[in-house]
Amino acid sequence: MEKQFYAVYLKPSRPDFATTMSESEKAIMMQHIVYWTEKLKQGKVYAFGPVLDPKETYGLGIVAVESEVELKQIISNDPAGKINKYEYFPMRAVVPTILTS
């Protein structure tokens, strides 16, 4: 089965979230980094991290999965989903053939 690519957008709960996180929010975001790093090691995520937009820092990931159902499972198990919201969009990614096999 060919991989499906998605741009995954993690919208913060408030515009200044990145600079005003409480200790408990920081702990959740550290769990979020560990979680997505594991997905990266599994080859399901090609890149992820904060986008430093001057208007609002937000998270962005490029994900390659077998199905939208798998993507929804990944998102639903992310600790950051407890305090932020996810959106995702299909992507027509151009990647080296070695990455899709």
C-alpha cells in the first residue's frame, strides 16, 4: 500500500502558549516531543517541530501513514492533544523514492 502524506498542524490553546506555558503544560509538551520522536524513528513522521511565526508559534509535522485512520490514532494518542487542538490536511508530498518504500 502506498503511503499517504499529511501536513499536521498543532494549534496552541492561546496565541502566547509557547512563551507562557505553565509547568504542567511544559511537562505535557515534553511528553509530546518524546511521543513524536518515537513516530519519527518508526518512519511515520518525516519532520516535526514548532514554527516560529511572529503572530503565533504552532506545531507542524509531515506524516506518512497507511491511512487516515492511522493518522487519527497517532493524533488521539498524543499527550499534547489534551491541551491543544489538531488539524491535518492531505499533502501531495514530493520525497525521495527511498523514503516511500
